[in-house]
Amino acid sequence: MEEYKINDKTISFPSSWEDCSWEKFMQFVKLSESIDSQEKTKGTDQADEWEQTLKDLKNNTKVLSFWCGLPESEISLMDLDIANDVMTKLTWVGESYKPINIDSFTLGTE
């Protein structure tokens, strides 16, 4: 786990997939699917690029909010340099999750 000071609060967030619970992983999958389902802006004029930049900023705010546990309204007030620094610490979310093979397990006494 990583710790980072954001808006005078110490925030703890995972530093790899191994630090995530199954529940957190599945929540992130849902968030990722909602972001992926948004249509990318087509076109090459400046207005289209600006619109895509705003969508990307909104999506990055959602991702930071999810992993840092802060509301999007608070994330949107962060200093941009701090937000970028935190995002670089979350680059591992772009890596493929490599599940381990479990042949059997014990739950309680069973």
C-alpha cells in the first residue's frame, strides 16, 4: 500500500493488484467498463480534441476518487501536479491482472 498526502489528508491506496481485495477489484472493473463504454470523440478539429480532453479529465477524476476514497468534488480541487503525481503511482492498474491457479481451498473446517 502507498500513502500520500492529499488536501491535508493522508490517503492509503494499493500499489499493485496484490494489495486489492476481490471486492475492490470488481468495483474497479465496473468503473473501467463504464469509462470504456463511453464513445471516443471522433474528428480532428480543435473542438473535438477539447471535448475529448474534458472527458479524459472527468474519467481521471473518477479513477482518482475511486482509489483515493475521496469525493470527486474534492479531487477536482486538487493541485494538478499532485493529481498527476498520484496518477503515476496508479499506473499498475493498466497492467493485466494475473490470477493465481487455485486447485482447492479450505473454508473454516471444510
